[in-house]
Amino acid sequence: MKDLVIIGYGAAGFASLIEANELGIKPVLIGYGPIGGTCVNVGCVPSKRLLHLGEKGRDFFSSFEDTKQFVNRCRKEKYEDVLSYYDVELIEGKAHFISPHEVKVGNKVIEGKKFIIATGSSPFIPEIPGLKDLGYWTNVEALNPDRKISSLVIIGGRAEALEFSQMYRNFGVEVAILQRSKTLIPDWEPEISLEIQKVLEEKGIYVVTDVKVKEVKKGEGGKVIVTNKGEIEAEEILMATGRKPNVDLNLSSAGVELNEKGGIKVNDELQTTNPNIYAAGDVIGDKMLEALAGYEGTVAVRNAIKGEHKKIDFLSVPQVIFTRPNLARVGLNSFDGDFDSRTVKMKDIVKAQIIDEEKGLIKMVVEKGSKRVMGVHVMAENAAEFIGEAALAIKHRMTIDDIIDTVHVFPTVAESLRIVALAFYKDVKKLSCCV
């Protein structure tokens, strides 16, 4: 019987095996498909590389070829080579449970004392008449196109839709976004949703919100999307309609239940309804973030092997959408409770003026009375690079006074975090550069 069996070799699976080795355990690692999972192959790594190359003015075909080589190198250095540094038994294939303590991969049965399920997620495609017959792209095809296209309709209006819209627009493709909600990224602060829509439209991206897609049919030169607001034709359709947990593991045989989101049900220690099985990453069906998946993998192993009862502070987990300017947030929204908030426009931040990147804002949400920082929401150039400071402030339940009493570098966009904290006390338009 194996001490630990890890199912899935993406971010969460690799973090689990590394932590297991550090605890003196040689795990069995089971996975199928490209090693490294979604992020390095068809997620964060290639999409951010392509956004970067498009902003630099690189052409369509050379950018995708460059990215393919970059992904191959990153996968080798960060996943394939990493396996050689650790003591692990790798089994390639798709696993399914045959009992509460056994999985089967092909004809091989592996018995384990403890299990970590880290099988990730895959694109969720809603039922739309005509869509399957005419075909569509997911993130996989959009990152590995077999031809150059002239026009693209993106169905969806959250992180993936926003990033891919700018990516393809940078390469000269006509792009439209169809979003069923009244705003883009509807779970974000409304000011940011409206501001990023303006930015996209200024770049020539056609945005339609509060729209219902009725069907897809063949057009003269492409595919026609029929909606309650009319028809639109494009050469290709990208479905950016969310992701679903990969739970096809015969979990019922293991006594593992699903949650209301269709992911694996876990407690606050990442333990499933089978006390010897834990889950980490996208397969839980909650926040699907690569960095969070890796951290969950580490925590799950420590709880499974050492019984540490470690919990994750989800309030302080940051999220970024890598549009330009970046969108970043951590903590709660202003509409999540009876909070106080302040907003400062980036045009009032000196560094934003210096680099001609004045679009955007920063909004801070605080608890009344205690003045504890409960949320920070940013649309700004390089917001991804300093949202971690806000995450740290929330993790340690700091107040706006803690932020104000910390000297920040001038001139930086990150200084906006201190300036928005000062806005609770003063009119920041009446302040000199360094206060």
C-alpha cells in the first residue's frame, strides 16, 4: 500500500509531490495529457506571452510559433525536469476509483493510505443550438490556431474573454464580445467593469452586454450568432463561458461527494467526505487560480500526512486579469457588506501621469469602526505587480492607518495603495507629491 497517491500532475499535483518529499514521503503521481496541466500548456503561460508579443507589435504567425517554443521550454524546465529532482513514482494514464482506498489506471491497481485529487478543470460549453455542428474554439484552439482568422466572436465576458479579446485585437483581428450579464466581469466592482469596457471599445472591440445567444448557423463567410439583439457573423467563435471541474473519477466508489458547483466537496481543511482523500485546485470548483491551486496542494498534503488541520485564508487570495491596463482585486467588494470605501482615479497618481497610463482607478473597501482593509480593487498599469501588498494587508487584517504609516516609493503606481488609504481622511487632489 502506497503512503500517498496524487491524481493529476498540474500545479496542485506538483506542489503536492514536492511537499510530500519534504515530509519524507515518496508519492505515486498519476496523470494524463500534457504534463503540467492547464496553466503552462493552454492557460496562463501562453496567453500572457501572446498578450506581451501582441503589444510589442509582433505578427500573428511568428507570435504563436514563439509561444509554442516558449511553452515547450517552460514545461520542460518547470515540470519535466522537476520530476528528476524528487523521489516519485510516475504513472501516466487516467485513474478512476474502484474502492475507497484503490484506483485503477489501465490494468494497474494502486492502493493508497491517503489520496490527493488534483485533476483540474476543462472548458464548460453551454448547450446552444447549432454550435456543436458548426464547431467552435476553446482556449486550447485559440492558443494554437490552425489558420489566421480575420474576425472572432467571443461568447462570455469574464477574465478569459477580456484577455483573448485584447490578444486577438492586437493581431489585427476584428473582435466582438457577447456577454449575457448586464456588465462585463459582473462579480467585480462596477466602476472597474465599466472602465474596462471603455478601454476595450477604444481598441475597436465590439462589446454587447445583457445579450442572450439563441443559436449558431452557417453564414456566407463564416458563422452567424443569433441573439435577442440581432445577428453577428464572424470567421470563428471562442467559447469563454467558464470551466468545469474534472470529476470523472468514479468518485462514488470512493465515498467522495460533489458540491453544489459540481466540484469535489471539501471541508475547510481540503478533506473530502472520505477522510483519507483530499482535493486541491480547480477540481474543487471554487476560485480557479493557478497560484491558489499550488498552495492548496501543499496544504492538502500537510493535512493528509501530518494532520496539521491547516486552513486557507481565501479572503486574502488575489486575482488578476492581464488586460492592459491590468485588473486586480483581493478581498471583498463594497456591495458584500456595510462597508466604507474610497476611490482614486489613476489620473491623480503621478507615476501614471509620467508613463501616460492614466486610465483606471483604485478602490479600497474597509470595515467601519475598525478601519480594517477588507478589499482592494485596481485597474492600472502593472496592477498585477502590487496587488500582493494589498493581499498581505488583508491577510494580516491591517488597517488603513497601517498602510498610511508605511512609506511607499515615489513615483510608482503601487503608491496608489497608500494614496487611496489617505483618501479616507483627506482630499488627495490637494496633496503634494510625497505626503
